[in-house]
Amino acid sequence: MKKNKVISPFKPAAHKHQECLQAAIKAAKTHCEDMGLRLTPLRQRVLELVWQNHEPVKAYDVLDELKQGHSSSAPPTVYRALDFLQDQGLVHKIESLNAYVGCGNPKELHSGQFFICHDCGSVAELDDADISGLIQKKANRFGFKIDNEMVEIKGHCQECLESGI
Amino acid sequence: MKKNKVISPFKPAAHKHQECLQAAIKAAKTHCEDMGLRLTPLRQRVLELVWQNHEPVKAYDVLDELKQGHSSSAPPTVYRALDFLQDQGLVHKIESLNAYVGCGNPKELHSGQFFICHDCGSVAELDDADISGLIQKKANRFGFKIDNEMVEIKGHCQECLESGI
DNA sequence: ATAGTTAATGTTACATTATAACATAACATA
DNA sequence: TATGTTATGTTATAATGTAACATTAACTAT
């Protein structure tokens, strides 16, 4: 098992997003089956909507799109589905944006470290054991027991820097 | 200059909060004078309210208290003051809580790393160059230029663990 | 001193994000 | 099929945050 992974790079080079999305849905299905949980059509649809691109998506934007095919949707519809997906590690919430991104790595529950480009809006997720480990070490020094870590880094991705926006 | 500081420890042992608050206000005054900025009575009052304890405070709670002596207060009153104080590094926003904490270290603009106890609600701020440096190093690997880092760690502080809540 | 300028605050209205509470429907299984 | 559990529907409202414009206070340069 690699310890430090780039879960999701910036603007994955020349990737066919349809396949990317399919893979995520498939991983989610497998994960839920393994866990004895139900990836209902509603939950799957919300997951697909979050996965439409590699940018964080707002709950109410998901809601608007969800309504197109599912007129009974209301805020709780979306928030419940997002809660479920978050609990399973299938999406992460970006706290500093009040927005959600898909995660293709539901296997091990993790928090992840997010790098958010101000220019293009896209997000890269790392799951870096060095960062987690260092934070853990620092916490140990004053007897703090970690439940959950949130690391969100804002700045400019290489591609945007190079294109000189 | 020390590189790794505990800006604000958990439940500062046997501290007289009145003095703690006074020191923060004084530091704020000095900082604003140095910068040629106005720590108006309103801004100072908001800073005092945020500093009432070492826990994150909600904007609307500040508003409620502010209204007691300043009946014309409305949401923009508080958010403007908080924006000013954040810009000056006098308070930090804890994004994962939508809440604000005072910072006694306005000198150097910094992001800080926050350790938040689920049990007692208090927050410790580190300004740890090792953590920042490591994040910086990881970012460099994929050409990401950091503007701002947010590190918010949730868990249980030593005191609460020991008291076995 | 005072007119012009900028910064700060007042005020109203509204936008965005999220949850409570209870009703109904779908599913699981004895 | 009766029964409990999980998921969804529905209404209402809470919590968080901002836009836009009016007014007041403070600063600046004559």
C-alpha cells in the first residue's frame, strides 16, 4: 500500500470524464455492497452530480439539477444524500467553500488534504501520510487525540500560473 | 524569532482572563497604530466579544451581545468588523465551525493550525513552521503556489481525556 | 474653518446554507 | 402479512452571510 497518494490531481490530463465518473460510481457500488449499505438511485444520482467535474459543487446546485429528474427534491433530500456519501468517504466537504467534491477512494476512511485553485476553481486531493503523521506528532506533544483533520490550502495551480491568468 | 509557537494553548492554566483580554486589546491597539488603521470603538468591542473566552464564537452571538450596548447593530455591523479584524490577523475564522477566535499574535500575518476539542469546545492555535513547511514542500511538487492554508484538527484535548468526560 | 474626499457605520432587504419535525413509502424479515 | 427499520417526502424555519444604498464621522488640503 502506497502511503502518499494523489487521490485526484488537478485537471487530470486528457482524461475522459465519462469514464472517470463511471469508475467512481462503480467504486461506490462496490463499497456499499461490501458494507451492506444501499446506494439508492437518489444517492447515486447525487453522487453523479457531485462528480460532474473536478470542482467543488454546492448543495443547492446539486438540488437544482436533481429537481430536473426528481421533482420532489428539497434541501433535506440533498443534504441527507450528501451526509450518507460523506460518511462513506464517497464525497468530501470542503469546509471553506461550503461545497462538495467526489472522492474515488472510499476504501479507507480518510480526511485528505485539499489544494484549491483560486483561478480555475479545481481541487486536488492528497492523502499524504507525511502531513497526517506530522500533525499527529504535533498533537501528541500536548496530549491531543485526533478524530478528524481538515487541511484546505488555497492558491494557484501550476496550469493557471503558467497560462498567466 | 522562534519558528514554532503555541499561540494559544488549551485552557491556559490558572490564567486571569481579564488580563489576557486586556493584553489582546492592547496588542490590537498597537498593531493598528503601527499600521495607520483605526481600531474604532465598534471594532474594539467586537474584538472584546470574540475574546471573551478561548472558544470559537459565532457571528450572530457577537451580534446579540453587541446589540446590548449598541442597538443599531445589524449583521453587516458584525461581519464588517470581523472582516477588518481578520484582515489584521486579530481574529481567525474557524471554517469548519463558522466561528471566530481571537489571536494574540497580529504581528506576522499567519494562518495558524487549530486544534479543537469536541468536549470542552476550546481551541488551541499553533503556528508551526514544520507543518507549514511540509505543506509548502508538498505543494511545490506539483507547482502549486499557496496563498493561504487552513488546518483545523478536531478531537479531544488532554484535559478532557483525563477528566474522562 | 470649510469644502471636498474617503472611510466607517446605519439600514433594509435578501441570498445562501442547513436543519427540525413529522408524514409517508419502501424494504427486510419473522 | 404483520412489524420494525430505513429512506424519502414535505413544510417550515433556523443559521449564516451579503448587496446596495443612505448617512455620519474623520481626514485632507486649501
